[in-house]
Amino acid sequence: MKNYLSVPNFNPIIFDFPGPLAITWYSLMYLIGFLFIYQFVNYHIKKRKIVMTSNEFSSVLTMAFLGVIIGGRLGFVFFVHPAYYLRNPLEIFMIWEGGMYFFGGLILAMLLPLLYLRRTKLNYFDIADLLIIPVPIALAFGRWGNFMNGEFWGKPSRAPWAMVFDSVPNSERFSGTEDWVASWAAEIGMDSSRLVNLPRHPVQLYELLFEGILLFIILLLFRSNSRPRGSVLSMFFLIYGALRFWIEFYRHPTSHSALILGSDWFTLGMLFSIPMIICGALGLFFSFRFKVRNKLYVIPKKRK
């Protein structure tokens, strides 16, 4: 009778030190993601595949890291739960309790490195074309952290891989007095005499697979020393935006974003995905139209 999976109850805290000193799986996933980006780019530096020093890269990555943390948190505060943080402003600084928004982190992570790169001879888009390649894997680690936290769950689903998240609050569960809920609960052996926590799409794992692993493979296959400047970054924007827009159909809006324009399906995440898709498509068009060479890669000297 039971045709759903139950999400294991992960303890989100690894070491329970006081307040911000506590080490959580969520923060550890962010750290591992940035370490992956560091190792990926540093490999190119050590092998002399790119004309960039370790110090230059460390400065760029530090600025991007600050952008992700600050922008991601502010995005969550202002776009996801503004009313809550207006009532509890001090909790804005409690990042260790979770709560980040991808689009806020992306915007600031792209802007802050400009402050450093303006003082160097390095081109912003040359750096971005390389730095963006490992980003999907970092995002995949972040989605695993979301899964372990039991946050950003999806809409109810009858799929055999649908999962029950104990973290879903009572306000987002379904009343057994509704016929469709009672019927569904009876099918899978759930008690419909109280609020029913129906199985849901594990959208964190969808994003881990598609926006993480799959997108990383695509960027690896697409990138080349001969790709024009800005093309890899544009490819990331186009594919991520399209995938995110699609997966938003399966996400439960109040778990991560807001419904907008009086719609019962169009979310803030979809709204932010649209300019990503447009920028990605235009970026690819113009990068191949003008074909400016990416000068970050070392061009091997021809043998005489």
C-alpha cells in the first residue's frame, strides 16, 4: 500500500557549539562547494593552463564567496520571508540557522569580484568563463544541504520516488476533511483524521542532479580554449535559467519563494529565471558573433 519514501531525520548540527560556532551540515556543504571550485581552478593554475596567479584567484574567489553569503542571505530575507524578518530583524544575522536564496547570491557574487578585477589586467568575462564551470557542483552540495535540512520541499506527488518530509509545518499540510486528501491518504495508508503530510517531489534532489551534476558535465563538454569570450558564462545562464524555470513547477512555493501576479503557479523563482535565459541566449549570440578570444588560457607556442 505504501508507495512513497520517508526522508531520514538528519541532525542538521554536526558539532553543537553555541550560536554561530555550531558546525552544521548546511554550512559544511557550502564550504565543500567552495573548496571544489578552488581545487578546480587551482589545478589550471598549477598546470600553467591559464595566465592567472594563485593570489589573483584567491582574491577573486574571496570576493565571490562574500557575495554568495551576503547576497544569498539578503535575498532570502527580502524575497522569501520579508514579513518574518521585519518582525525579527536580529535573526537576519543568524546565517548558521540556514536560509539562503540563490539569485541574491548569484547577483552579488558576480558584482563583487569586479571591485578587484578593475585593478588588474585580467578580463572579467575571461575569468567568469572558467570560474563558472565548477559552480554547478558547488550548487549540488548546497542542494544536498537543503535536503538534509528538510527545506525547499516540492508539491504533493504520486511518483514512486515521492518523499514525506517531517519538516513540513502543519500550515502546509492538508486537511483530511477534503475528499481528494482523504482518498489519497487511504491509498497510501496514512491517517486522514488529522492534517495529512502527503508525499512530495524531492526537488532538492532534482536540482542536485539537473542544475548540479548534469549542468557541470555540459559546461565541461562545451568549454574549450577556442570558445569566444563570455560564451561559457552565457551557456550557464541559459541552461540554469531554463532548468530552474522547469523545476519551479514542482517546488512548493511557500517553501522557498512567493507566488506573484495573483497566479497560482508563477513564482518569484520563475521571474528571476527569465532574465537569466534571455541574458544567456543574447550572450551566446553576441559572443559567437564577435568571436573575441578568451585570453585567460595559455596558448602553446608552435614548434619550429
